[in-house]
Amino acid sequence: MIIFNKSTGKVAEATFCGLSAAFKSDYVRHYAALDPYSPLLDGSWKKLSECLPDRLLRSSVWYNDFILTCGVRDILGARLVDTPGHCVIFGIHQQIGRSFSDSVDSVVNLAGIPLKHAAWRHTERLSSPRSALSQTEVSAEGSRFYFHVDNGSRYPDETGSVFSTADDATAQAIVVAQELAQDGSWHGSSILVTDDRGHEIVRVRIGR
């Protein structure tokens, strides 16, 4: 995950894991400015190999000295958040010698909503340090979240459950949606997660 600061044109924050974890500082320090892929991303998931021709990649310092050196063959990425101050890029790396699984599209569609929610929260923290401190203090004790089933008429959750963060509550909503999806009659409905003030946190669709 890479967060770009639009006012400076530089990386505000980056989190790399797996194949590229050891190369994060190289990207932030040098290769971000040479990256031709990230600016092409929007709200849909796109593969590096489908965005840029092989001829261009083979002549790219970013691709040859960074991407291939990481052991990466291709990337599936999207722009999760785009605000006046920041944009958040998320990418999944495909190792050289391997191919993306046939299920990768369904995985990213399932994970898309919680990923966007987490990215929004992250940019809010960057924009408002004081707000970030307040959220951290609340998270230390835990907050109550409510899981409503919405299928046109809402089945409300009256008691809720306590989670340390909104991201943990979102993860639980995904689990609930997956369980309900086993019963085809719930397909098309959603799990709506709200905080204790009734504000919507995330909406997770059940089934396809």
C-alpha cells in the first residue's frame, strides 16, 4: 500500500510485505518518482501487464531495477482513495514464474470494500493528527459496533459487539456475509456495520 501526498508529489507513507518488503526504502527514496504504473490506476483493478506494453516496461528503469529485482512479474493494483490531499494505491504482487489464481478477481472484489474503508481511515489520520490521537485512545478500550442485515427491510442488531478497531468489525462483517452466502436466499442482501452513533462504517454484500 502506497499513500501519495498530492501537495508534495512524494510518498507520504508506504507498507510493503512479501516479495518487496526489503525494497520499500528504495522505492520511497528513488523509484516512486520513476513509477509509470501508479498514475494510471483508478478505482478498478488493473494489471501492470495490461496497462503498459512490454516494450515500454523492458526499457523502464523502475521495472528492470526495482520490480524484477523484487522477484515480481506482474502487479494487480487499484487506486482505493483519491482525495484533494492524498491518493492511496494498493497492489498485489505476482511472483516471477507464477500466475495469478483464477479466484483473484473474486478475492479483490470481496476485499475491496474493507480495503477502501481502511484506506479512508488512514488518510483521515494523516490529515488530522488530533483526530488520529482520539481514535487511538478509543480503540485502546474498544468500541461497540452493530451488524444489521439489509435486504430492503433492515433486520437490526440491537446489542452489537465490541471490537478494538473499525477494521476488526469490518473483518467480522465479511465472515458473517460469507456464512450467510451459503444460503442462496440471502444473495443480494448486505451486512451493514454501524458505530454506536449510528454512523455507517461499511456495507458488505452477501454473495454475488
